[in-house]
Amino acid sequence: MTALLHKLQNTPQSVQTAADYLPYAQPRLAAEVWDYLEDGAGKGLTMQANALSFDAYKLMSRPLADVKGGHTRLDLFGQQFEHPILLAPIAYQRLFHAGGEQASAMAVNAQSGQMVVSSLASQTLEEIIEASGQALWFQLYWQGDRSRTLLLLNRALAAGYNAVMFTVDAPVKQAVMQLPDGVKAINLELPRPLPGLKSSQSAVFDGWMTQAPTWDDLAWLRDQIHAPLLVKGIMHANDAEKILEYGCDGLVVSNHGGRVLDGVPASLDVLPEIVRRVSGKAKVLFDSGIRSGQDAFKALALGADAVMVGRPYIWGLATCGAIGVAHVIRLMRDELEMTMALSGLADLEAIKLSRPKFG
């Protein structure tokens, strides 16, 4: 067995983009942990589609524009941020670095951004938000029934999380790697046992899916909280419109980074139609496949209000902890700003106005 390299204390000088962290991160993680992070579902078709879709959108340079004083500031649900690059919820971050979610939370504070903390975090919700020194957002997985879900939700709100992102596209959890001792979903109760099945019943429809959320559960959830509520995992424009009917404050266009249902379209390909249906009525965030500030720019140009980055910040975390996460955010923000400047656009609103030039 090849010995793992030690974590670094500082960012490597050769790293100029988030992708440059890849060769540093992989040898610092056990093979099974790396596979868990990088592998998608099935053949990886959706992961490939995400990358190809970003490559297909071309940028247009617009020199001589006066962009002095440009910025990437935005307002989301009454909260002010310096840039639109959020850290997506990723489970079990102590798999990648001993600092875990706390390290990522400290990094996001240092970079004036926001982090969405997973229900499957490997540190307590209270520890993570204390390390951050700011209010964070909470990603909620349905806990099998309303009472267990409400218990987890209320714990997060009491700890100071001030927005809830309800993930709905992964109701059936596929088998994952065997977690090492000391790493678990520490904020969750033991799973509720599945019902016993008759020989004529389906393990999917009569078993797993009996604990999956429905539209009625979303309506119930909306009634439970006054904090902003976003629904993550939306790929169909009709579902996006229906979410608005249920009074939600926003949605996240996401194919879960290709980790759930392989073969669905790239998130970027379905974004424009969803934006057309809901723009101005709710916030539209984008997830899945962001690897650079240029990718972020393209999603913003197609109408997203903000974007979420996943695997790349874990590459930074695996390499050198909080410093690596902060560096990834900074690199992506710099790339976004440079793309804006070279496109003649001085703020995020100008990117939205440029939308017809893209796609």
C-alpha cells in the first residue's frame, strides 16, 4: 500500500487554478476516499455532460469598456456577499482533512462568502458555525418522516443557520464507502428501519421510497420555518414553477454532480428554460460542474443568481486544509473578475444583461 503524503502547511506555489490542486489532493487521500469523492453514478455520463456543456459556451471579449470600480457583490435573501461563489454541501469532510467542515467554514468567512453545511456533516452543526464566526446555510435531507426532519431542522435554526436548502433529488441513498472509525453523520439519529416487505412488494416503491419526501411534505416544510427555503435538485422547468407555487424562496438547478441519476442532462443545458420560467419570482442558484471562475461566469450569464462549487474546494481542503479552501475560492473569484473585465462587464447585473450573447 502506498503511503499517503502529509498535508501541506501552505498553498503550493505551482497552483494557479483550482484544477491544479488535483495532483496534490489525490496522493493525500486513501484510494477509496478519492473514488468516493470523484466517482459519479453509472458510467459517469452526466459528469461528462456537465464538462462538455461548459466547454460549448463561448466567451466574447469586449475591450475598451470602462470597468474601473467593478465588483461581484450581491444580495441573497437580505444577506450581503462579496461574490456569488458558494461552497456546496459535501458530506463527511473529515474524510479529506482532520479540520473537516470547520476548516471549510473558516475559509469561507475569510473569503467573505457562504457555505451550505450538509446534513451528513462529520462535525456538529454547532462546532461548524462557531468555527465560521458567521451565519451559515443548512442543507436538509429528509429524515424519513416529518418529526425526525423537524427535529434536525430546528437544531440547525437554533444554532444560527439562516437559510435552508432542501435537497430532493437523492431520496434513495446508494451504498457508499465504509466510513472509517471516527467519521460519521454525527448530527443524525440512527436511520429509521425500512418497513417489512411481502414477496410481491418492491424494495424501491414499497421500501425506500416510503421514506422519500413528496410535494405534500414540501408544503408542510414551508409552513414550519420563516427562514429562506430553497429546493435543490431541480432539473425540469415544470417542477421549478411548482416550487414557486409552494412559496419557496429559491431553487438550485442541479444534477447532483452526476452522483445520483446518471444520464440526465447537464445542469447548464436546462438552466436557461428554468430561468425563463421563474426569473424575478425567486432566486435561481446553479450547481454541478463548476470548475473555474469562467464556468461561474457562464452560469451567471445564463441567468443564475449565484453558483455553488463542490469537488474543487475539497481538492484544496485535502491538500492543505482551510488555507487550500480559501485559496480555491480566491482563485475562482479572480477568474470570474478577470472574465468579467475582459468581457466589458463591471458587475453581476451587467452579466445578466449580456445573456443574449451567450449560448
